Amino acid sequence: MPLTRLPRYVLEHRRRDHTEHEDTPFTESSLRRYLLVAGRREQDQSGVFALKTHWTDFHLTMESRGTSPDLWGAPVVWLRTRRIDRLAQAVSLVRAQQTGQWTHALRVRGEPRYDRDAIRQALRRVEHEESSWDRYFSEHGVSPLEVVYEQLVADHRGTVTAVLAHLGHTGVEVPPPPIERQADDLNREWAERFRREEGLQ
């Protein structure tokens, strides 16, 4: 479950068990309880709780508050997804912000337009998030399994099979990707134009 869903998750579940939730805004103690409740309710049948997070969300919700993933009292396995082409990642981020279409399942709410400053800012954000994860993992002695985005796109089945094996699951049939890749010629045009304008070619 993405950390960004926590506030909505809390409000959706308050009526089910009011003793486990308090009104937002979060306090240090209430946030910890929310995380514990989310971990318990979002487990699958084997007792596994998966959490997807970007650095900014993880930092604001947990790291800056001194909250460790160990709080759930279960073994923690880290998977880190990173993209080699960070400019392409920044372009995708800007386009999603402009259109509101983070996946193909969402409708387009705005027209994409080339914005050099926005791409530059997004690129700085990507670099900051990557360096922040580097620091966090180094400080905590964590060696996550790295999943390279480009490799996942090129070989979805093989990459997912390797991840499952790392988690102790073998012989599992890997379904097709649940979402479509959104990058297209427009993304490539923006990236090429940005490189020209920034003197990166």
C-alpha cells in the first residue's frame, strides 16, 4: 500500500473500529497506530504486508519521525526500483503532473506542454530522492534487491521471477503487467529538446 494512501485509508476505516483511529491531523502516537493498523489489515493470506513508497513520503511519514519499518515486528525485505535514464523519469513525472494521468486507468485532466523549468526541477527531485535512499540504506546497513526499470520493461517475466525468488517464492506463474507503459514519442521529443537546450548533447 502506498504511504500516500494512509490519510484516506484511515478515514475510510475509522467507522469499522473507532478505537484504533483518531481524527486527523496526525500526532506522533496516532500515526504510529495508523501504520500498525494498516499493516495488519493489508496483509495477504500468508501474512505479508507490502508497502510502496517514494523517498519524500517515507521521509515525512516515517524516517523524519524516527519510525523504523521494524515497528511491524516482522522481517523486512527491501526492494529498490531505480531508473537508469533519470531524465526520462523526470519527463514522465512532469507529464503526469500536467495531465493527471499517472496510469492509463486514469483520465487525462490537462494537456501536456513542454516546460524546461519543470523538467529541470523534476530532475533535481529525482536526483535528491535517489541520493536520499543511498544515504538511508548506507546509514542503516541495508542492501536492497535492486530492480532496474529498463530491465523490467525489457523482461517483465524474468525480472519479476527473480524478485519472487529473492522473496522465497519459486515456481510462481507471472501474470502480464497490470499497467501499460506510458512513455511515447512525445516523452522522447521532450527529453531530446531538454538535452539540446541544456547543452547535454
